Amino acid sequence: MANLPAPFDEAVYLALNPDVAEAVRTGDFASGAAHFEAHGRQEGRQHSPPADFDQAAYLARYPEVAAEVAAGRIASAGLHYVKFGRAQGLRYARESEVRRAVLQALWHGRDPFTAFPAGVYAVDKQGWNSGHDYLTRAVREVRPRIVVEVGVWKGGSTLTMAKALRELEIDGVVIAIDTWLGSSDHWMSPALFNELGFETGYPRLYHKFMANVASEGLQDYVVPLPIDSLNAHVVVKASGLRPEVAHIDAGHDYASVTADLNAWWSMLAPGGMLVADDYFPGGGWPEVLKAVDDFFAVHPHAGFEAIQGKAMVRKPA
């Protein structure tokens, strides 16, 4: 099996693909590796823990798992994660110093992901324009310790920026600000209204967001702040935190967009980047377009560019 990818974990492959495990048990294939070479590679089957899985961090964080591995009751940390830890929302990144400081400042030291029952809620990462290049580019160029996202929905953009922090090995965190109660758009549109996930007459979108973050193993790069934008601005400012990247994607009316720009541009660190969503010259959301254009017509900035529904502006250093 010289052509197997590195790493290839036989036990993990069988755990992730129970049909393959059954085929090996019945003798249809000699091993999971044999199946992968014959079919799994072409089918794009997962054959190992996530590429950024940190075994040492996982075992250090969960000593009970380390004890199971040491005793030989489970083969590896990676196998434990794919069989049990992923469904339980366990984390595998090294603990972030920045995130600890943010939790202390915003949550009085508590962690909202602690004991969150990730497996109870369905994962649904539906979003709009959440993989836009400006989001990863802002993280790549600024290398921020603090990212603020205003208007989160199910977390698609949050996940994009948090993944960039993880992949670039930046000790940073995305502060995800939303009430998760919907904006006026969601309450006036029957289709968007249904997306709020009502339970006994109250939206439960927050839990879907949390489950989405946990499903990607990104809890160590995200801190939710479930209040409205302007109150969040008061809290973040009072805490002494200062974002270096901001993504504005909340209300779509002129007053709301202007208020968010006033609040978060003033907080943005010199040299930082602000990304505004739903910026469509010639169509789309005309009040967003006008609010952004009017704001930056009177506020000095080092650069302005726009493509595919987002604008990106750098604050002078």
C-alpha cells in the first residue's frame, strides 16, 4: 500500500466508514487500506482525523481520554475524536491565550461552549457569501488577535475566519455578535422567518450556530456575544479589547448599517480592515450601498475595494 496518503489511519478509516468495516469483517476486503486504494480515494472518503488535529492538545485537555489510550482501551486520540469526541463537541486545538483573555473580559471567565450538547442540534451551515475571499484575506494580511463579526446568522462567515486563524496558526479569536433573534428582514420574509428555528414561540438559531462551530472543531477560535451590536460595542469597548478585523453583516436598512459603521470603525485598530457585506453597486441592497458610500465619503481610509457583494476598507495606520 505504498500509495496511501500520509497520514492514513486504518482504525479511523473503519470508524468513519462503517460500511467498509463491515466489508472487511465479511472478507470482501483484506483491510480498510485495501478498500481505500480500490474505492475510497476516488470517493473522497475521510481516512484520518482532521488535518489540523493536535493529539497532544487533545490528550492534555481530556485526561480521561489520555488514560484510555495509555491503558490500550482505545488505539489513539484521533480514533477517540472521530468515534466519540466530535459528536460530543470536544476540542482539539491548543488553548488560546487570547481566547482566555476574551472570555475573562466578556463572559467573566465562563466558556459558553463548556458542556454544550453539540450532538443534540442539527448542523446547518447555510449562509450567503460566507466563503468570500475578503474574509480570509483580511485575516491573512492583518493576522488579527481580535476579529469582530456583527451579524452572524448560522455562522458561515465566522467559520471561514476562524478556520483561517487556525490554518495560519494565529493566536486569535472571532467575537461573534448577534442576538440570533433575526433582523427585520427575517421577520418580514416567510422563508427567512422559518429559518429562525422557533421553539415554543422563540427563535433557537443560536443553538444551531453553536452546533455548527462545534462540528468544525472551532470552539477555541470563536466567542459568541449574544446581544445587539450597539450594546456589544459598549461591552467590548469597556473591556479594553480592540478588534483588528471587523465584518459588518447585520441590518440592511440605512440607519442600522450607519450605526454599525460608526460604532465599529471607531473601535478598529489602526491598520485594521473592515469588511462590509451586501455591498452591491447597481442592485441588491441599496440602503447598505448608500450607507457605506456615505460613511466613507467623510471618514478617512487607506483603501477601498469591492467585489462580489462585499466591500473591504483599510483603516489608516
